[in-house]
Amino acid sequence: MEIKKEQNGTSLTMSLAGRLDTVAAADFEKELSASLDGVETLVLDCAELTYVASSGLRTFLMAQKRMAKQGKMTMRHVQDAVMEVLSMTGFDDLLSIEK
């Protein structure tokens, strides 16, 4: 998986590309932990994210919980295959998702 970051003041956009599997989720979680200090708006751009495993879902939830304390998190451009996983697991009700 590839992660691109773009910060503008207190806003951070992380673009995710590829597969968010168990190995990639650990790397993503480390990247999130290192990047969220002072961030009030987190956008996860999922336009190129093709797969998410349960470990990736856990990372999304961790990020959502942290951002609820310091601002907001939004997922954008979620592909149908990833959206299906989010819907089946109920995460579409827990996360702010924009098409």
C-alpha cells in the first residue's frame, strides 16, 4: 500500500492506494500516530484503495476515535469494493464517508 500525505495548516489529507491488508495496516497505523498531532481535519482519500482487511477497519476506527477528540475525520472517494466491506461491517454508520 502507498500513502501520500498533504498537510495544509491543521488539515491533513492522506491518500491511500492499493491493499490495506494486515501488514499495510500496521504501517498505516504508525503513519497515522506520527502524523495526527495538531491535526483538526483528517481526510482519507480512498480513490485508489482497492481492498481493506479487518486490521484496516480497526485502524480506521482508531483514527476516528482519536479525531473525534481533536477534530473530525472524513473518508472520500471510497470505491465500491471497499464500501461494500464498510457497509457489511456497519462501519458506514460509524465513519463519515463522502462519495
